[in-house]
Amino acid sequence: MPIPPELVRILREHIADFGLADDGRLFRSERGNVVSGSNYFRVWQTARPIALRPDQVESPVAARPYDLRHAAVSLWLNAGVPATEVAERAGHTVDVLLKVYAKCIDGQRDVINKRIEDALSDVA
């Protein structure tokens, strides 16, 4: 899956410093096991006030680590990334993606109308 170059750099540094689990996982417990959901949640609760503004911390924004995934998918869709590409990156079928995220696509009416207008003028 394509990721931003800065994230590639960070992940490479992490791997150089900490290596990978025997099965190839990037993150593991101190004993080499799968990291539990409760541990991810505890870490996120510590990181959230560092990563977000105080008003966001007081809100339900990104309350759970899973919310970050939801925010990323919503961002990609609102940025105009084709649903097929978003679905592939998110590990969804297009059908599931649109059922779950269609309501998140917002504020694009003018852009969409312009695209339709341009497409129709290209045909004429």
C-alpha cells in the first residue's frame, strides 16, 4: 500500500531500532506477542492530548484508534480519490465502502457539477 515518504522514513527507523517480530509484525508486546487492543487504547489515550488541540481532546474526535482509520477513509473520499482505490487501501469492497462511508462525502456539489458540465461539453 502506498504511504507518504515521511511515514516510510519513520517506519524504517523504527525497524532499525526495534526490528520485527519473528512473524514479520511491526509492533509486538515486550514478550513478542500480539499487542492487545487495550494496550493500543492506553497508548492512544496518552498520545491524543499531544496530537490534538484541547478542544478536540474534549470532543469525541478520534476517541478510539479505529476512528483514525475512519477519518483517513473519509478524507480520501472527500479529496476525490476514486472509491475503488479507497476501498482497496482500506481493505473493503466498494459496496461495503459506500454503505459505510457514503454519508461522509460532503461539500463537493460544486466540484461534482463542474465535472459533469465539463464531461458533457467534451462530448458535444
